Amino acid sequence: MNKQNGDTARYSSIDALRFFAAFFVVSIHATFKGSFGEYFRAISNVAVPLFFIISGYFTFNSDSDILRQRSIKQIKRVAKITVFAVVVHLIVNTASQLPQGHFTTYISSIFSFRVLAILTVFNELPLEWHLWYLFAYMYTMIMYAIFSKRITKAKTKTLLLFIFALLAVDAVFGKYAVIVLGRTIPLLCTRNFMFTGLPYFTLGFFIRRASLTPPPPGYHRQVRSPSNAKLSLCVILFSSTSVLEKYCLSTAGVEGSGDYYISTTLLALSIFLLCAQNPDFAKDTLLERLGREHSLNIYIWHVLIARYVEQFVLHITATAPAFSVLTYILPIIVFAITLLLSVIYKSIAARVNARRQNNS
């Protein structure tokens, strides 16, 4: 492991973290029932920031050429995944419109200049809005590939100011827009690469740079990490304040349309640091393997799965009220089914690849 440049070995704890972050994402879109679901979602919002922080941490390298190469490699990888995901979602959604006779209307709503403009500027895709993450990730990597030299040479204060400024804009135009601006701002204005992808990715990048031992020439001194006990307390504290922010804003009727509370960033930072400084946690466990191999698949496909699972649950509870308990554990059901399908898909893909190699 090259600590000078930032080449990192596998972090079992962070692979396990991916597993939980994937579940948090599912619980945002297929929520738990009632008030519990609303407040659990306030905590679950930490998922996407965690994914970006993780990516920034492992993309870091003090060599601008290597950073650019890593960024380009990730762009190519995610571009292939994105194209496949968009095509499958398009086919499934188009097929679902045929029985209602809405095929022409749906196609015209997807393929338009307005949709292209929104996708280009805000990373929002009406086809399936949760896929914004993939586009935001690619945009972020493109920025890092283009400005790799400036980023690697940037001073600590510059990076921190950059992160703070973007996160401040996200708060002002997001959850606190009603208080600060007197009105809500469309969610797509903050849920994009600029105000979500870049700040959280750069936060992970900065954490990795700050942890280098010894610091490379021109870098600030190593930052001393807080203890596990302090970080654990911070996780509990900021989980509680996330719920408190949700309660105060919603009770006062001034909650904006943004995704993240102020506590969300602090919670993401605390969770990530706790995992990063305990890399062997969950080593050689099923949790580590599932998080490493299936978290991205769960993110991409859970919305499609949730749509049909919700329809099935509504149908079965209408005919057999005894099954109404299923509505209370909907996120768990969706997560489990999506994970199972991902495991099956990966297993089939591995066998196909093995046969190809044997034949060649």
C-alpha cells in the first residue's frame, strides 16, 4: 500500500458500510409506514453522501496523472452501467404503458429537448429520477479528470472552502429554502453533481489526503483522528439531530424540498471516519461481500422492484387483511428481493464468463 500517493487496500468496514447505505437508499424510496418511516428517512438520507464520500476517498491520488487516469476509468465504467440501466428502465416502463394506451404520450415525454436540457444541467432523468446519481457521478469524475492538476495542488483551506460553499448552497436552496428565501426551490436544483456530487466526493478526497502518513511535500500535517468512542457518540448525536431537524422543520411547516439536513453531512462524516479507521471490521464476512458486490445493483434496480412489490402487497392485503403486516416491512422486502436478484444475476454472469474463458 502506497500511503504517500493514496493507493489503498480493501477496507472491509467500508464494504460493509455500502451494504447498509444500500438499505438506507431502499428505505427512502420504499418507506416504512407512518411517522416512523418519515423520521427513519431523515436518517437514511445519509446514504448518497456516503456513497460519494467513499468514491472520493478511494479515487484520491497525489499524482495528478494517476488521478486523471482513475477518473477516466471510472467514467467509462459508470457510463456502461448507466446506458444499460437506462435501456432496461426504458423498456420496462414503455411496456407498462402499452395496456393503458399511453405509449405515444410517454415516449414523447421522454424524448424531448426539455428532458435533454434538464438531464444535461441538473442530471435529472424523468425516465427514472433515482438514476440522477449515475449521471451526477460521471459529471463529478469528468470535473476531476479535467482539473486533476489543480485539485492535487489545491491548498487545504481552498478545498474546505469549496466543500463548505457548495454544502451551504444546498442547505439554503434545499431544506432551509422556506426559512431563508421564503419559498421552496425545485429539488433538482440541489440534487445534482454540483451541490451533491462534488462537495461530498471532495470531502472523501480531502479525508484521504489528510490521513496520509507521512504527508507528501507541500501538504499540511497529518490530521489526528478522533477515537472510536467519540465517533460512535457523534453517530448517535447526529442521527438524533437529523430527526430533530426533521421534526422542527416539518412541525413549523417550513421544510424545504432538499434531500439533506445540516446534520446529514455531520452524520455521514462521522460514520465514514468510524469505518475508515477500523478497516478490518466485518472482514471475511457475508456482510462485506454483499456490500462490495451488490450495493450498486441494489441502488439501480430497487425502484423497479419496489413498484411491483408495492402493487403485490396492496393486492394481497386487500384480499387478505391478515397480510397487512407486510406494509410495515416493505423496505425490508424490497431490499431482500433486489439483493436476491442481484446475487442470482452475478452468479449467472460469473458462470457465463467462466465458460467463455474455458472455450477460449
